Amino acid sequence: MSSGGDGKNTKEKVFKVCLDTSIFINARSEWEKGSEKSRSLLRSIRDGEALGVISTITIAELLTGAYRKGVEEANRLKADFRAFESSGSLIMDLNFPLADMVGELCARYNTRIRPDVIIVASALMARADVVATRDIDHFSRYKNEVWIAEPEEVLLKLQDHKGIRSP
């Protein structure tokens, strides 16, 4: 970080949020608990208040559901992810270094390869600050690797990160 003449930091660390599939599913619901907070988190990322990190496994899981509804739905979803990427979000491809990290995590935690471990590995590779999820239990074994939190907690941390304090 560099410091300007006024003592303020001129370059701020970007807050990175790795998004689990459950955030996108929850955000699309009008009736599920917490759906508004999931939408708020996605808006914060879209508006540049945080950097989104999305694993290709998340995209694959969501596209599976979209294709079941029809090609038009899948095309709309692909366009949404392209827009996310063009706004600065990182799409984490399953490449050799990520596969290596997945293998290491699976060995360390004595688990099989599942979407959750790929998402955690994606977060670690991108140096994300948090994995945002509605399925805390699915990620609990990885809590010593990266912060795992629901959107409500992430939004509070994001406010702190931006220097916004509630009265």
C-alpha cells in the first residue's frame, strides 16, 4: 500500500468474496429466508464494492438447473456470468494448480472431491477473504482454511471494510 502526502492510503485492498452456488440460488428466490441479503451481496459485487470469485464448478451446477429449464434459460445465465466477469469478477477455472490444491485439501480432510472443496480451493487460489454460502454445514470442515460465512455476516464485514459504521 502506498501512502499519499495526507497520510491516507491511496491504494486499498480489494475485499474478495468467493460465491458458493447456494448464494445464487437463494438470491433468485422471493420466499427463501435471507434471499434479500443474498441479492444485496451480489449487487455489492456488481457495483464494485467487492470483487467476486466464482468457481467454474458453481457455474456448472447452476447451468445444470438452467439447461433443465431450457436453452434460453441457460443462455441467459451464461450472459449473466459473462457480465459478472466483465465487471471484474474472477472466474476460477479448474486448472492444474487448482486441481493440485483440491487434491491436497481432499487428502488433508479425508474427503472425496465434491463441489464444496473445489469452491474452497478456488477461494484459496484467489486469496479470497471469505466464502459466502447458505450451506455453512457443507463448508464447516474448511473453516480453518478460509472464513466461511452467510451473506449477512459478509455484508457487515464489507461495510467495515469500506469504513461505513452503523450508528
